Amino acid sequence: MAVQDKTRARLFYKYLSKVYDQINPFIWTEEMRTEALDLLDIEEGDRVLDVGCGTGFATEGLLERTENVHGLDQSVHQLEKAWAKFGKRGAVPFYRGDAERLPFKDDTFDVVWSSGSIEYWPDPVAALAECRRIAKPGGQVLIVGPNYPSNTVFQKLADAFMLFYGEREADRMFREAGFEQFRHVTMGPSYSPEVAITTVAEVPE
């Protein structure tokens, strides 16, 4: 990713962080979060990483399943919102970092989760490979991204602003990242039930 793109991304998240918790319930709801969580086999005590944790919306849901949750985001402005919720040195350790170069050793987490982040990754295959690398053998990686719209006008807008993808493209990305077993589930609020595509991938043992 070019330096100017990183700068633009930081600027974007600086402003997004101010309104994220207000607009998020209209796009990524608690019901959707619960539906995604139910796709995972999280046991009490499992170590989970929330990649692109933002202000901590998914982190809150993950904490309902295990106390061992970690959050990572590239934007200090987003992290400041998360620190306000959980404390800077609270129960959830937060890290500033890049999804394409995750600052963790191999086989560190039982579950790697990312929601509302992949659409901003310059190289999603590299980031997915990183998620696979830091997940333990037999663990799971869950990614929630924006489903490619069927409306041609929205398709043009989607292509112009960020990554939107359907099942075929998700298949390609996950295979290239080294995953062999995965499944996709579309979800969304009642007025747009297929707005998101959620993929659960199994990490080879």
C-alpha cells in the first residue's frame, strides 16, 4: 500500500471514529453480530483477536463468549474510542497494527475475527494469509465483509470506494490465502438481508 493511501486511510478513520457508533447500528447490528458469533465454536478461555476492531463493537460481543479477547486497529482515533469503552489498560489488550503484517507469532489465537475491515485492506489475500498464520491449527477465522450489490448503480459506487465481493471472489481470496475449508453466509438487517457476506474458515491442523 502506498504511503499516501495509508495517510488517506488514517484521515478517513479519524473522521469515521467520530460518528461510527452512531451510524454502525444501521449497517452492522447487534443481531448480525450475534448471528456471526453463533457460526463460531468459541469456548470459554479461548484466545480471540479482533482485527480492525475499530471502536470495539465486535469486541463487546466477543467478550460475551470469552474473557480472552484482544483488539487490533491501524487507526489511533478508532482505538481511542475503544479505550474509552474498555480502558487503555483494561481487560482487553489493544494493539495498533496493520492487518497485512500482524504483530503476533504463528499459532497464537484460537479464533481470528474481523468485521467491517476487509473492504479497506489494500491486499486482502495477504491479510487473510496473516490471519491464517496467527490462528492455531484447528482454529477458525471469521471475516465479515460487504456483499457485492446486485443493483448496477450501487455496483459502480461500490467499485469506486472500497472492496465489495461476492461468494466467487471470496472463494478465490480464501483459497489463495491457503484455506481449504470455508463457508459463506449472507446476512443483514431486515431491510437489506444480504448486505454482508460472512466467511468462516477452518485452519488446517
